Amino acid sequence: MSGKNMFFHRGVFLHVLADTLGSIGVIVSTVLIEQFGWFIADPLCSLFIAVLIFLSVIPLIKDACQVLLLRLPPEYEKELHIALEKIQKIEGLISYRDPHFWRHSANIIAGTIHIQVTSDVLEQRIVQQVTGILKDAGVNNLTIQVEKEAYFQHMSGLSTRFHDVLAMTKQMESMKNCKDDTYIM
């Protein structure tokens, strides 16, 4: 049963339960009013039914909020931490970054992760290993972005050079401003 269906079935069950409790409440309050003249029975039964319905809906609201907030259920956190430690030990894997896991629906845990691999390794083998480890940890829907070592080094090199060029440009501008200030006098 898919996650949407599970929420739908739970919602339908709660609706039927509310109707059933409402009918029972009407019958009980009618008997109490007819037999004993207890007119307070009707609002008390209504209040009791409302409290029962509210208490039964709380788990449904919690589940829906976790899905909407893209939260990971706490019972998966330890397993995923262990899985990420296993991933770090895969031969040919340099590192991983940006792991993000969340509840997609009632029974689907989704995730994304970037992995950096050495240039001489078969990407597909590493992807299969990472997928297997995360699937064992409960992730059913996974997206993996593979970055080869050369790309990873190139990107980190670009960011370093960019910062160096930016610093050098600022330094040249300040030197130019200093020269301009000295000539003005």
C-alpha cells in the first residue's frame, strides 16, 4: 500500500469511526433522556465523542506534518548515521557531502547524496554499493550525484582561485586609490 493510500485509508477509518461514535452517542443520550430525564446526557456524549475523535486524529496530523516538513522519522536517524559511516569506508570513494533524507510519505523515505569518487573506479559499482547500504537503512527512493576526483579537484581549485583573484583585485584597487590620493595633494 502506498503512502498516499495509507493516509487516505486512515482518514477514511477515522471518518467512519466518528460517524459510528456519533450514532452511538445519539442512541445513548436518547435512552438516558427518555428513561431518566437526563438532558445533560446529550452535550456530555457529544463532548466525549469529540474528545475521542480529536485524540484519534493526532497521529494522523503528526504523520502529515512530518511529510509536509520533510522531516526524517527519529527511528531512522541511528540507522542512517551507521549507513553513512559504512559509505565512508567504500573503496574508491573519496568522500560524500550534502546527505539529506526525509519522509516522502507514510512508508517511503527519500534521500539525496553527493559522492566523490577516484578517477580510476567504476562509478556504477560505487553507486550500487551506496544504494545497497542506504536501502538497508530504510531509504526507498534515492538520488545519488557522482563527482569524479578530477571534477572535484577542479571545482575546489576554481573556488580557491576565485577568492585569490578577488583578493588581488581588491588589493590593486586599494593601491590605485592610494596612488590617486597621493597625487591629489
